[in-house]
Amino acid sequence: MFEHRQQEMEKLMKENDEFLRIYNRHQELDKRVTAAEVGTAPMEDLALNQLKKEKLWAKDKLARIMDLSGA
């Protein structure tokens, strides 16, 4: 995620607590979605779709913070 903005992400993770919290939540959601998709942690489609929506919300929020920071 945001591979082309790695330095900016690292700076924000050190300086912005909200960014770090949302980033960690996104990582957690990513692991849960992946586990559900590969079958190691099966779940209902509705629950999986909700996780995907939350993950997308987190990614969008991270992108907005990055854009606003101008870092």
C-alpha cells in the first residue's frame, strides 16, 4: 500500500498518532480479509464484505491524511 510514498508514510507514522492508529487498523483488517479469502479463517460473505469496506475506508483516510500533510 502506497509503495511509492514509503518515506512519507514512515514520517507520518512517527509524527501522527491518528495516522499510525489507522495504519495499524488497516494492516489488521488486511490480514483478516486475506485469511478469510484463502480459507484459513472462513467467515460469512456479509462479514467479509463489511471488513473489506472498513479496510477501504481506512485506506482512503490514510490517503487523505497523506495528501493534507504535504509530507
